[in-house]
Amino acid sequence: MASDSPETLMALCTDYCLRNLEGTLCYLLDNETLRLHPDIFLPSEICDKLVNEYVELVKTDSIFEPHESFFTLFSDPRSTRLARIHLREQIVQDQDLEAIRKQDLVELYLTNCEKLTAKSLQTLVSFSHTLISLSLFGCCNIFYEEENPGGCEDDCLVNPTRQVLVKDFTFEGFSRLRFLNLGRLIEGVNVETLLRPLASLAALDLSGIQLNDVGFLTQWKDSLVSLVLYNMDLSEEHIQVIAELRKLRHLDISRDHLSSYYKFKLTRRVLNLFVENLVNLTSLDISGHTMLENCTIPSMEEKMGQTSIEPAKSSIAPFRGLKRPLQFLGLFETSLCRLTHIPAYKVSGDKNEEQVLNAIEAYTEHRPEITSRAINLLFDIARIERCSQLLRALQAILDKVPVVQWNWAPSCHKHVPAMPGLRFLAGLVITALKCHKDDKNIQVTGSAALFYLTNSEYRMEQSVKLRRQVIQVVLNGMESYQEVTVQRNCCLTLCNFSIPEELEFQYRRVNELLLNILNQSRQDESIQRIAVHLCNALVCQVDNDHKEAVGKMGFVMTMLKLIQKKLADKTCDQVMEFSWSALWNITDETPDNCEMFLNYSGMKLFLECLKEFPEKQELHRNMLGLLGNVAEVKELRPQLMTSQFISVFSNLLESKADGIEVSYNACGVLSHIMFDGPEAWGICEPHREEVVKRMWAAIQSWDINSRRNINYRSFEPILRLLPQGISPVSQHWATWALYNLVSVYPDKYCPLLIKEGGIPLLKDMIKMASARQETKEMAR
């Protein structure tokens, strides 16, 4: 069983404060601007946590409301101190960075912040004297500024602003900067000029940047320990420069082999050059490369002996020159990963589960295109085989990595800075789905993998905390994508959970999402079927407050619309039956929902379904169960008092459908109507006495030991029929119901009868002169 330890006090307090800023740290100025209380001082450990958790909540929690003035809370370093923050995507804008410009930041990670412009470049200069680590990965507009050609406001109407590339910015003055990520830098920026002022870089990421000349890298040959050139089209000149960087401990020249055509092919000579010159190398990634020549040892030799990571036995010939096994070797989507003897403690590849998990772990943060394919491989493993490392595949492991975190080495390496942004290691499927909430490919493959990784086979290995994380990322996917495959995968995954218990912490949200699916004009049949099933399960066995809340969301009307559509198609399928079952459940002891059913022409649909599908026994049972709930509400019973409805209920007394259930439920409806007395019988046909006679006959025809297809949470609606003399047949029906349930299911219903005061009521009824003798005998 996975660990179910509670969240740390720090995590709980941070979450609570962020969700209740006005009630804790702040007050509202002019009813709109957040201001920190004047007597508060927060150190960097707390401020960093607040900012980073705020970004995470905005990104992953749909019910969390962001504040426009949030970052202004950290504008004054006399009351708040920031040191290490990670800002992502659309959450951060120029004014947010400007608000914290007085802070002495040590680490600043800006990931895919597309709203940042050249204004933020100037803000970065404010941090130049303290900044050690900086990531501008995917900030594609940060080197652009707006220019108005007309130069005046009137011209803006004719000449809209245009984007102009800033070419004069450099890292002049960033004397302490050691770790820099410029991944996916826009074309046109002179990288050499930009970086030249940096005296001693230790780690550099130039992912996705095409540079014909990288000779400038040699200025850091005595300090550079990590270099990432992912998706850079290499040449012989690049390789020669890399070979001069003898201090390198981590080198990544991997590429996405599907993204474009690469001229460069990896050769045995290149690998030999790396092994001979980069003697400090402990991590190498050559994923996606095509080998121009055979780098492996002969097949017979390769298959001999037990699997080994010793360089001397390496199946990859050039790596036999290594002094020690590599900590990490990236071979994803290369033929080399399928060899037997690979000299590395960790290998990313597609050969087996271990390699696939390593790939997801290594590439999730900044390479969604690779991650989606790796998760797809994990999906196949979980579907066909058994995933042996479930918690690693699924769980966002809660052990923090060291403070200095970078995206240039797998987390297994003890000396090279580790993956940035992923402040909790492993994460894998859950982390990938959270990190790339808006990436369709990852949402499709990840949600499919989650379905198999959360099924009953793995249940005992999963903690409550872990399963809640799965539910949250599944709901994120449902919110972000209306695409059929994602919606289906997410709905199917939810079916792996105990409903409603495990979904109750997100009860309102999941109901809103499901109702949204069912209210779409064009629906996929399979998704519709699963969504109705989930809706039905969610309103079964929950308290009345939950049911009333869901009713106000439009649940009753949505189900009736589904029924109406199926009627129009003359189709009685699972959607039809589940819809009536869901209405039965949501109207149980909830008068407001019962009233909605009547107001939205529910009785009309009941009669039409009864006429159109006379042989559908389960449908009849569900409909009559629902009407039993409606009949329990005294204020609504007059709406059932019509000749047509009473005749239908009376005729159903003789039904043998679904055992005794249809007859029993029809008799229940009539019992509550009879309980209002003769004066409430406002119809001429059928006569009250005639209906009473048919009710007695029906009850006497039932087997008292019948096993039931019904579930009572409370006996209160039945018990209220006992202490009365107006309708002996209603009294008898109630007594028969109690006798049957406590006899057939004593362990379940005897405690309920005692708890709700049924015993004194039965004793009092036995003494009543108006009660029939057979009713008294049953009560005894």
C-alpha cells in the first residue's frame, strides 16, 4: 500500500492562505487591490512557497480564482523576500515581473511565458546582481517590443502596433549568472552577442535553436559542466567544439526524430571522440539519432553472459572506453536502447518499462512531443502486461530535489544540477498531465494510461492521496478538452473509482463537467452512456444537501432531455434506463428535485415511456421507484391525483415485471396517496375502494421472502404510514415492506429499523383498533 501520510503543515497553511488571502495575509484596498497587512513580515522560504504554489493552483485548479494584484504583495522586500520562483505560461505578465523588481532573486524560471515582452527584459536587469539561475524557456515574445509606426494615439486606429525584435539586449552585468536556459529562443537573436558578457557559465540550454557556429562556447571551456543542444541540427564543426569542452559532465545532443529532417548522422568516430575527450562525462543523451554506421559489437558476443553495465562489456563499442558507467544515457527512439549490455545506471529508451519510465521522467518538463510518445509506450505496457513500478509511473513523489534545479541532467545525477520546475521528482503521468494541461497529445495518451494504471489490479498499491491526484488531473483534462478521445478516456478512468465516496472531495466540479458533456448538442454515444452511468452513481448514496445542489445545476432537466431524445428515436437503451435510475436516486427524500421532475413534464415522459416500451421491466422499475419518491411529498401528491395516473398505477399493481419490484413500487405510490384520506380523492374513476381492493390483492400475492432490487437509506417515509387509521392498506404495505427487508436482510435493516424508532411505532400499531389483524400479526 502506498504511503498515505498527510500533507506537511507548511503545505496545508500555504494552500489555506492562498485560498483565503483576504482572511489571512491581506486586506482589500478600494474593494479591488490586495494589500499585505502592515504587521506581516515573511521570509523567502514562505514567500517562494506562496508564489510557486499560487502558480500551480492557477494552472491546475479550475475553482481557484487568481488575483490581478497578487504579485504586488511581494513588491516591498522589507516585508516580503523572494529568492527562488518558477512562473509558467499565461499566468505571468510584464506587470507581474515589474511588481517584484526590487527583490533579490537567486533563481528565476520563466517557462512558456508567452505574454512577456521586451519590457520584462528590462525588469530582468533589476535582478542582475543576484541572479544565479535563469530560464527563459519558451518565452517566445520576450525579445519583442511593440512599436506604433504613427507615433500618436490617433494613428493607432489606422496603424496598429507591430512587433519589433530587440537586438541590443545582452547579459551585461549578470556577473553571478551560472545557469541559463534559452530553449526555443526566437530566430533573429544573436546568441553569441547575448551571452558574451557572461564570464563563467556552468550550465547552458540552447534547445531548439539553430546555430551554424557554436565556437563561442569555448570561452566557457573551463567552467561549462552541462550543455543541452536538443533539436539543434549539428555538423562536424559543432562536434569539434563540443569535444573541446572537457569539463562537461552532462551533454545532451538528442533530437525529436519526427520534427524535421536532420542532415547530421551519429557515427562511431563521434562517440569515440566524446569518450576520449569528455573524460568527466557522467550523463549523455543521444536520443532520436540515426546511426550512420554500426556501433555495436558482434551479435554473438553481445548475447553472451549476464546483463552488465560495466564499460568493458558494453554492447556499444565506443563506450568500452569509458572509465566508469554513466549515471544516465539517453537512447530513446534509437536502436541502441535494445542492446543487452549498456554502460549506464539509468537508460531512457523504448525497450522495456524501466527505460520508458526513465524517458518520461527525463523529458516531461520541456519536451511534450517526446513525453507523449513515451506515455503511449507506457499505455501499451499497462494494457498488455502488468506495470511493475506503478507508484513510479503514477505517483508524484513528494521528496524535494535540491534547491539548485536545472533541466540539463536526469535526477539520478548527484553532482549536475537536476530537472527544473519539477519540484517534486518522478511525477511521470500525473506530472506530465499537470505540466502540459493544454497539450492535446499528452492529454490523450496520459488519460488512456491512467485508465489502466488505476484499475482494480493496482488498487491496493495506491494511497488516497495518490488517487485524489489522479482524479484532479482527469478533471483538468475534461475541462480543457472537448475532444472525444480525451473525454472518453477521462470518463472511463473515473469509473475505476469508488463512486461517490472517492469523488466527493470534487463533487460539484465532477457533476458540472458530466452535465456539460450530456448537454452538448452532438454527443458520442459511448461517452454519453458512461457519463449517464457516472451521474447516476454520483447521486446514489449521498446526503440530501448534495442532491439538492446537483438538482440546482440542472441535473433533472438534463436527464429528462436525454429521455425525450431517446423517446423520439424510439430507443430504450442503457442511457434511457440509467437516466430514469438517476432521477430515481436524485429525487430520494429531496422534495425540490421531485417538484422539478413534475414541472419539467416528467409525468408526460413517464406515460410515453410506459406506452412505447411496455416490456422493459427494468425501465418500469426505475420509473415507479422515482414516482414513489414524488408520492412521498405531501404537497406534490395532488398533481398525481388524476384518473389517468391512478389508472396506470392501479394496472401496474398486477405487473410481474422484475419480480415484485414494479408492483411493489406502484403500491407504494398508491399507499402514500391513500394516506391523504378519502377527502383527497378528487376523481370519479377509478373508485377509491376499487383501488384499495386491488392493492390488498397485490400485497397478498407477493412472496414475503422475496429478495429485493432496492436500497433504502432511511425508513422514515415508510414509518410515517404506521401510526394512522385513515388507510389500513397503506399501513399494511408499510408493515409488509419492513417485515420483508428485516427478514431477508437482517444485518443491514434491523439496525436501521431500531435507529429510526420503528419498534415503538410497530408496538403502538398493534394496539390500534383500526389496524387489520393480518397487519398486526406481521408487525409482531
